[in-house]
Amino acid sequence: MVRSARQPTIVDVARDAGVAISTVSRYLNGVPTRRANRERIEIAIEQLGFRRNAMAAAMKSDRSHMIGIMAPVLDEFHSAVLERLATRLRQTGRVLVTYCHGGDTKVMHEIVDFISTQRLDGLFIAGEAPLRDRTDDLIRRGTPVIFYNNELRGLWADRVLVDNRNASRRAVNHLLDLDHTRIAIIHGSLDASSAVDRLAGYRDALEAAGVPVTSDYERDGRWLPDGGYHAMEQLMSQSRPPTALFVTNYRMTIGALAWIKERGLSVPDDLSLICFDDIEAFPLMRPAITVLSQPVEAITNSLAEMLFSRLGDPSLPPRAMTLECSLILRDSTQKLSPDAER
Amino acid sequence: MVRSARQPTIVDVARDAGVAISTVSRYLNGVPTRRANRERIEIAIEQLGFRRNAMAAAMKSDRSHMIGIMAPVLDEFHSAVLERLATRLRQTGRVLVTYCHGGDTKVMHEIVDFISTQRLDGLFIAGEAPLRDRTDDLIRRGTPVIFYNNELRGLWADRVLVDNRNASRRAVNHLLDLDHTRIAIIHGSLDASSAVDRLAGYRDALEAAGVPVTSDYERDGRWLPDGGYHAMEQLMSQSRPPTALFVTNYRMTIGALAWIKERGLSVPDDLSLICFDDIEAFPLMRPAITVLSQPVEAITNSLAEMLFSRLGDPSLPPRAMTLECSLILRDSTQKLSPDAER
DNA sequence: TTGTAGGCGTTATCAT
DNA sequence: ATGATAACGCCTACAA
């Protein structure tokens, strides 16, 4: 099973079919062709087992039909986006190339360098602060870049985001409605706009309700399970621990739940919990977790549409699309019991 | 921000640096170059913002440095594999292209056709029965294909698998050790070797223990949450429902748990549960779910190594690598209570 | 070590 | 609608 000597080319097809190379090329690209020729070409292709070489076509036409996506990790959110994008793009004859940087700045830079070598037709990026400069370079070179999840403020580029601030406000308002006032937040790394916005929404809600905002109730969980776990430890060891908790992604929630389980705390009796992102397992937990769910489907569709329209007209001014999250009430939040120390 | 007129090429660099094109090419490929030339080339590259065009290089050298991966969906398992592979491949200057078929035969075929156009250097495939013929064609064309997750029996190709049969045997033995005899299985679609093997391991264990194997306790959940849910419904509505349950992937487990939650059944009091695949949330459920965990890291490493060695020597005979799963005991299984109807 | 020239498989531009 | 032919950007003999 040795690599076959050479794959048949369009030249072989032309010769076999007794037509010109350009006729074959046109046939392959769907340009109308005289019927007799078309049939002979089809036979030749079939016999030779010819498959057009996408790379040669790409080189000539300066369109690789490859789209990249760059994410820190493939967690449930990013892989859901990835799966849908891959499917959608394939339907348009494009291919999705995946890059993961694991949050490492050096790797991010390497990847951008790598990418500019690749001549992708477009790129989706989950925005990360260290990406600002390099990305700018990519864009200037002419690669359409579309950001999602986080925006790089001030960067003149397309983006699809959720209204993190408003969603967080709603989550915290829900807790306030249940009479909680000692509400803590475990937020992500503040170099991400989504972390900043979610924190801002949390503060908005407290301020609007006249509840004092204090750093005692704000902890950075760096988006990671481990960070969520440690944040819990610190939050709950205070003299006046929170009675309610807002965790701004699902991975930190995993960590927080691990801590809760370890200490035998009861949710929602001891602590009301609400978190950002919904995953399949959350409705099945005891208690089922109340969440802010991101509209993954809509995000993906918007990303795809935005890409297509930019591919169609590169001179379009950058557009921002903002989508709303939905608050899904389940069993992890409850009214503050009246006898709780206020 | 219009697409720049033209990207600088190796020719521009050569002109600017005052050296020959081939000198630049050699420099780019790490061939020793006279120092003075090297410096001038570096300056020219810097000034022009030159980036070598990977596609032109690929076409010339007949190596695209692109590796594909084809999976039905990006669930926790496949996306974990994907993430690690993408990282590992990037370290060797390669790129990972993702294809998802959602289990649709027609789409699978389209993708294989699509792929043979792409001139990938290699391809990882989560084996699926309908892929047999088309894949064979790809392999014969010279694309190294490495299967994982499911094997296509009789296909002469590399593969990395886990010992599904043995793992399942251990899971069921664990239940038998706890005195269960009415042990049910929810298995995946039997056109997948992993489903067949897991079912076989289940039967092995029962037979070895002298427990009768009955189709009353075997249900097909088609790998899906929904399938798990309905399988539960059927299994538990029997006159002698099982006292223990083995679910052969995590998605069907999700469905089974949904049914359990809905009916207010208690695990492990009413039903012991063990399942294939571990996910972040399982240790946090109440009860924490006992699982067979797949060695994702080892699987990925093996896939990568197998690819590299095949790239190095295409004439190598196909190899199969089989890895063991680990049984992680948590709280979802317990000894059958003596008063339970036997 | 360096330069020259031909070719990889396609598309695009011309006439025809 | 078709055919001949010049690119596309890079690599690689081969000769210097």
C-alpha cells in the first residue's frame, strides 16, 4: 500500500477526454460545457479516479477555502461553537482549521505567526488580550478576523458577543429578589472583556439595589475549576460569608461545587448558586443548577453569516453583534431564610 | 482596511536582499547560508513583512502539513482528543482540520470526497461502519489514515483503541461483586465495534458468573441522551426491573439520569449505576458516578506517535494499539440490600 | 555556497 | 464554448 506514484491531474483528464485543459477546468468549476465534452470529461474523471487538487487551485486563485478558529481550550462552549462552524462551513465548501493556545501568550503569538503563513480566508478568534497587536497585523494583511466571546476593545474588527453585563445584572437581580444581600462573585481573569463585563453587571445590580459593593465578595477564579475551588475557600472563610454566589463560567462552577461537596454544604439551603454557561449535566445535579445560558446556536450562526458577508465585501465597516443570554431558573437558588443572620 | 494588493514573495525578498531566490528559499528551510546573505535576507523579510506562502510550498513539495480529524460530534471525548492533537501537531508545524458528520452517512461520504480533494498528509477517523469503502479508497490513494474509538474490522489500517471488552467485564464484575444479578446494559448502536465489544464484555462477565444473559436487560440507546432516557423507561417498567445498570457512554448516562431524576428514583439505593466515560461533572453529582475512564491523554499520544511514524515510513505494516481504561469507584454503586426481591 | 531554470496543478486571459 | 498559454509562489536539480 505504497503512496501511488502520482495522482492524476487535470492534464491527464484533458488528454483522456480529448479536450483542452481549460475545458476541464471550466467543467470542474461549473461553467456550462458542451454536452458531448461534459460526458467525455466525466468518463475520464471516473476512469482515472481524478480528484482536483485543492491546493493548486488555492494557490492560483488566492483563496484557500480554509477558515481558522483559535480558542484557548475546547471546553463545552468552544467545542459547541467549533462543531457547528465546521458543519456550516463544510456546506459552503470550506474547511475549519483549529488552533488551541491554552491561554499561553507565547503560544498565541506563535499561532498567529503560523497562521499568517497559511493564507487562511478568514479566522475566528476568541479574543484574548495578548492577541491585540499580532491580530492587528493579520487584519492589515487582509485576513478577515471575527472575534467572539471576548472583544479586544478599540480593535476595529468584526465581533459576535453576548451581552455579558446585562445577563449578569439579571442573575444578581434574581438573587436580590430572593432577599440575598451578601452576594459574592467568582469572576474570570480581568484581562478578558467578558470577565470585566460580568463583574460590572454584578456591581450594577448591587448598586441599583443600594447594596454595598465590597471586594470581600469578589474573587478571581481565572476561569479554572481550581480557581473556583480556591475562591470558594476564601469567600466562605470570612466572618460574614456570602449567602449567595454568582460564578461566571461553568468550569469555575465545577471547582466551587467540588469545594461545596467536600465541606458538606447544602445548596441552596446554605448557599444560593447561579452560574454562567449551561452544560448538559447541570439540570441533573442535586440541586439542578440555575444558570445563564449562552445562545450558542445563534452565536455560531452570526459568526458564519458575518464571515460570509465579509468575504463577499472586504470593505464593509466592522460590525458588532450582541446577543442575549437566557436565565434558566432551576433549584440552586432560594429565598434567604428569614432567620439567617443579616 | 482593504486586502493589500499583494503579499510580498520570496522573489521580492531576494531582490531586496540582493541575493538569488534559491538562497532565500534555502535560508527559509534552514539550510546553512553565508552570514552576510543571511543578515540581508533577514532585514528584507522584516522590512517587507514577508511570510512564506505555505500553500505554494505545499504544492511544490506535495506535503500540505495538514492533518484531518473526522468525528461524529464534538462531545467531551472527541473534543478532548481534538484539543490535544491540535496542540501536539502545531508543535511539529502541522495543522489540524476538523470534520463533523453528525452520524449522517451521506455527510460522511461527502466529507471523504471533500478530503481527497484536500491532499491532507494524514487523517484521524473515529471509525464508523458506513466509512469502510470510502476510507479504503482514501488509503489506497496514499493518505495515511489512523482510526480511533471504533475499528473497522478487516480494514488494513492503523488504529488506537481501548480494550472495551475487558473494561466492560470489569465494570460488570464490580456489580456482581456487590451481589447484583439483575444487571442491565444500555449500549450504543451495534454497528460500532466499541458498542459490540462493550456488550460482549457485559455478557462475558455475566456468563462467567453463571448469571443468565437475557435480552430483557439489554437495550440500545444509540449513544444519545434521548436513547438512554427511553432505554431506562423500558428497562424499569418490567416486572423484574434491574437492580444495577451499566451505561456504555456518558451521553446515554445523561439521559438515564434524567429519567431517574424525573421518577425520583434513588441511586444507589434503588439502582446501582456505572458508566463508560468520565466527565468533569460526574464526581460532583449526588451520588458521584462510578465510571470507566478512558485514557484520553494516552490515546492522543498514541495517535500522534502513530501518525508520525507512518509519515516517516509509509510502507510500515498497519499497527493496532490497545489501551486500558480505569475503573473509578465512586458512590453510585452499592451492595444489593439483602431484603431486595431476588 | 550560490544562481538559473523548470515545474508542481490549477485558473485566467486571450484569441478563436 | 473551446484551446493554447501564461501565470501563481515556491522548491530543487544542476551548473557555476
